[in-house]
Amino acid sequence: MNQHDTNHALQSLNSLLGNRFTTDDAIRDAHARDASYHRGALPVAVAFPNSNTEVAEIVKICAKHRMPLVPYGTGTGVEGAVIASEGALSVSLKNMDSILHVSESDRDATVQAGVTRLKLNTHLADIGTKLHFPVDPGADASLGGMAATRASGTSAVAYGTMQDNTLNLTVVTATGKIMHTGSRARKSAAGYDLTRLFIGSEGTLGIITEVTLKLTRLPEAVAAAVCAFPTINDAVNTVISLLENGIRLARIELLDELQMDAVNKYAGLNCKVAPTLFFEFHGSSQAVAESSKAAGVVASKHGGADFHWATEEAERKRLWQARYDSYYAACNLRPGSVGYVTDVCVPISQLAKCIAKTKALLETSDMVATLLGHVGDGNFHVVFPLEPNNRDEIAKAQNLSRQIVDIALDMNGTCTGEHGIGIGKREALAKEHSDAINLMRDIKNTLDPGNIMNPGKIFNL
């Protein structure tokens, strides 16, 4: 793209959006990063559309002038999926934050892409429904961004991921066409599953502007607990036993001893510094009581210490907020650090072995690293708090991350269970999918022949 094309594109975008289009340096800088150490170029400008039609017009302008564009939600990702490539326009969807439709009888809702999960759940409570949207990645991410990255999180063991809870998307394609990928029906056998094609595509095939979601009834009763274990293997084997015995769990999270120490210090908890499981149980009062009791019995067989129970909402929220803040707690181990985060996912039967090998690998390094994860579905994360701009530390963390991925792939796992690919795991994706990545490239080239939609993410063409 030459300067002439850039200038014409910027002039056209300014005419379209007025004061919702900016080249302000501070705003551009804020849209050049996510929550990780990854950095890219400053976008040439930032656009703030209000509607599907405006997004479509933005895409048409960019296509005409061959200007790349990058959709931007809340910037809570950790693999660089929203950082700008050279000469790109950042398209922020923050203004598209309307809740368009809620059906209590059908248990679904349609929202614009900029609506966050907390906003949706607050709205559902405010209008008196007994429904909620259960997918919880921890951060208050936008629902469009969660669809684009195929997010999951702490509650996936019970409620599934974004791909399990999305019925329909509205997408603006690379030609500026507004397209619906499905309907509000709970199932369909009508042609290709276009909804699943765009879920997890990270803005490389089109811009998601609206999402229709399945909603779930709020549970009658909720109980949470924390339990420490002698070893991380004891904790993981407890998880496997719970799942094998069919004990119903809403959430089950693992924190290793270093992460638990970090959480204690950051959140003011006083939990034992040991490998620890965070549990949560949902259901009827009787079902929660039965599941909680059964989980306690299983945990005790694996050396679990006394459960610390939390049934009051305020205490439960305090415990889970401490878990949500694990990333910041890990970074707090080295004040001023920035987090390098990697995640993998393996079959449950391989989880103990995968974590054991990962921990042994980390012990061979002088790097500070914490381990935590959504172990109910075989997914765990490693956080490296790094000195900003320390290339040696970044290189070490990247090398360890590659080895962790290799361990997972050797066990028929995947290089990422929920963080996505962005720019951080392009090499790992190629290793995992081998020749199938060429089919992904073919799909990209067919839907976006000009390569303007978030170029350089997931893979390089």
C-alpha cells in the first residue's frame, strides 16, 4: 500500500465517521497491544463504528485502498491477535455495545460484539430473568472477541466453550458484505457450519459484529471450596477421579505452590502454600450438598487437606477473584514485570503426565514460572513474569513454551486450549496441523484474497 492509497483511505474514513475516527498517538498506542508482552506497529488510525453498516463501509474503503484492518475488542488477549500490522487500521468495536434481544423462553440473547460478558449478565439480572451466560474466561472480555478467539475458561468443564454456546454470528466479510452464519434454532443440518468457521478465526476471515448466544438457568445453589494437596500429582489425580466418578463440577481449577503463594500475597488470602484445587458446585441444594460431600471424600483419598468452604456469595466471589487475578499475582512476584503466558490442552487421561513433565522442565530453568489451569477439561497455563524488553528472558520463555507444546502434542493434545494463536503460536500451529494448515490458508485466500483482514495472525501466507 503506497502513501497515496493511505491518504485517500484515511480521508474517506474520516468523512464516514467524523470524530469517531482518530489518528491521535495515545489512542493508536492503546490499540497496538493486548494484555501480553507482544508488541506490533502503531495502527495508522483507529475507527469506532456504531453499526453493522458502518463496519461494512469501513471494510469497503479498506478493500478499495488495500489497507489492512484489525478488529479490536477489549484487548484482554495474550497472543497478540489484536496488535496492528504495518499500515493497518484498528477497528474498535467498543461503541457496538447494545443488547439487541433476550428471550427467556428460548434461553438466548443477541448482542453487538462490544458487549462484555459482565454487561450481559448484569442486564439479565436487572430485567428479572433467571438466566446467565456461563462462559467465563476470567477477564471481562467482549463477547465478539470471545467468539473470535473461541474463548472458554473456568466454567468450561460444566458449560462448554464459546463454540458450544454460540448459535449465530453476524459477520462483515472482506468484501464488505453483512452476512448471518446461522439462526436461533438450537440445531441445524443446513449446509456448512459457517458459525464454527468464524469462531476462533481471530478476525482473519471477517469482522464479527453480532453474536447470538445460548443462555443457561442460574443454579438454585452454589458452593465453593479450596483444598491443598501434598503434591501436584495428588491434585491432578483428584480431578481425574472426580470426573471418572461422574461427580458434577461447575469449575475446578489448579494452582501450583508458587502460584498459590503469589495469590496469597496479591489477594490477601491465607491459604496453605501447596498445590491447590479451587472447586465450585452448581445445582439444586441437595445436588450441591451431595456433590460437595463426594468431592471431599475423593480429595481426602489423594491426601487433600480439609476443605475450606465458601457458601456465602461475598466469600465465593473473593475466592474466585483471587483465581481470576492469578496472572497479575504471578507478575507481582517480580514487580514491574510483564507476563508471558502459554497454554496447552491434553486428554484428561494424559493430564497428570503432561503437568509432571512440564514441572520437571520448568525446574531445569532459572526462570520464574507459575502453573495453573482449567484442569477439568485438560487445559493448563504457565505464566512467566519477565523483565520488560529483556530479550534474553523472552527467548528463554519462548524456548520453554515450545518444549511445553511439544510435550502436549506428543500426548495427542493441542498447542492452545483457549488463548488462540495470534502471532505468538504460529509456529506451534504449523507443527500441530502439518499439511492441514494449507487448507486453512486456502480458506483464508478464498474469503480474503486481498489479505486485508488481520494479516499475519494465525499463520503467514
